[in-house]
Amino acid sequence: MMNTGQAPIREAVEQIIAEEVAAFEAEGIDDFHGLNSDQMHRLLYHPFDSPELVTFGDGLRERPDSPAFRLLEVIAEACRGNGIKLTPKGNLPRAIVSEAREALDESGFAYRRSFYPGTIRNEEDLDELHALRVVADIGRFTRKYRGRLKLVRAVEKQFDTGDWAGLFTRLLRVYCQEFNWAYRDGYPELPIVQMSFLFTLYLLHVHGHEPRPVSWYEVQFLNAFPMAESEVNEQPSYWDRDPATYAERQAKKAWSLRSIERFACFFGLVTLEAAPETRDPLAPMGDYRVRALPLLDQAIGWKEAVRRC
């Protein structure tokens, strides 16, 4: 005869196991800086559709103090009404390029300024402007019509009404999800760098209010996503001094260039400061220190469940 006491015992054991598994999955992971696996999954695969974890633009009440947004304003202002006539190559005219460079200089975004040629003659000479121009096209901020570039009417209305939160969030979303970050450099594709943009912002939210070296953040990125090294398929050159660490160095450099300089810094979320002992404008990126700016917390709001991590 079957022991009728076994079923309740089995159900109780299964319940205990299920609870332990759920508790384990809910625990923060050290390499994720307290996020659990489900939260990390949401940040990677549903960054703009996880309001239980993070929201965008809720704290923006004024025009964003952002180099990227400033360039969008330059393009938008020029494209009002009948728009502007593009060059035969389809680029912005030189007058707009000059205005954009002045706007960048005034915004304080000067980390790479020394790498530019003395005279910038066209859109493609100013990498930030060219990137924003492509983003504006992809995101339907602007549209081409008979050789002219025009501002989309709905976007013009957003500027006129001061919908800064809507504009900035849309710009952020298009740049992070539709524009290919690898387009701007010669490093390996490394899609995890761009996919993890929201984890980068989480790291900056948790640690960015005290200046830390970029090199420290590079280590945190690889600790969280060690597979990035395996995505570096290129082989080191014959002259490489340490081929054993080539993949690691490539992954770190690609991450810091794309995630810190050309994303977080470009969007006005952080600033890069030269280490006091160097003050060398040509110092490697890893020697610079990252410090969060007010716009980081204004534009990206983390929910209590994440802030407890």
C-alpha cells in the first residue's frame, strides 16, 4: 500500500527548493554590482521597457546641458522652415559645420579636440557632428527632400514647446539602440559594449559621484562580461609587446572609447578629468578620471529596488 504521507512531504520539499532557487536568482551578483541576473537581463534586452527598474527623462525640466543635445539643436535650428541645401556629397554645409564646432567648444566637450586637424572643412571632419547627423536621420528628427534637409514638424513642435525630456530621451534611445557605435572606430564589433549601455549608466549612478579612473570601470565591464574578450577575433600584430593580453586590451579600449567618451561624456552625463599627476591631454583614456554630472540623475531615474543593490 502506498504511503499516503509521501505526497505532502514531496510537495513540501519541492516548495522549499523552488523558494531557494527564487531566492538565489533574486540575490545580487558581485560582478553585477548588486544587480541580480533577471535585472541584468532586463537592462540588456529591454532597457527602455523596464519601468520597474529605470525610467528616462522624469527629472528633466530644463534644456539638457549636453554636447550631443547641443549639436542636435544646431542641426534642428538650421533645418527649420525650408531646411538647408546639402552639399553634392549629401553633407551639411560648411557654415553649419563651423557653428557646430563652436557649440562643441562652448559645451566643454574638449577631450579629443587636440586630435582634430587645424581646419575642419566638412561634416565628416567633425566626428561628433557626423554621428549626430546620422542619428538625426535614423531617428526621424530630420528628413531629406529634394536635396534639402528639413526638420520634422513634430520635432519642431517639441523644440518650440520645450519638451526637453521627450527630445533627450528620444535622442538617447536612437543613439543607444539604432545607431551602430562601432561605426565610429576601428575596434572589433563587440556588440556587448553597446548592449550594456544601461549597465554602464548603472555603474556611473552607483560609483560616479566620486572620481574614479576610467581603467577601474574597464575592469568592472570585463568582470561583468568576460565573453567580450572572446569576441575579439583579430590577431595582434607582430610588433605587439604583449600578445597574451591583446584581446583584453582591445575590449577595454573599445568599451572606454564608446561607452565613456563617445556616449556618457558626449551626452553630458559625466565629465573626464585628467589625473592631477599627469595633466597630459594625450594621456591614455584609462588614465582619465570619470565624474558624474547632474544630468545623469536628471535623465535616468533608478527605482528603489535597484537603488538598494
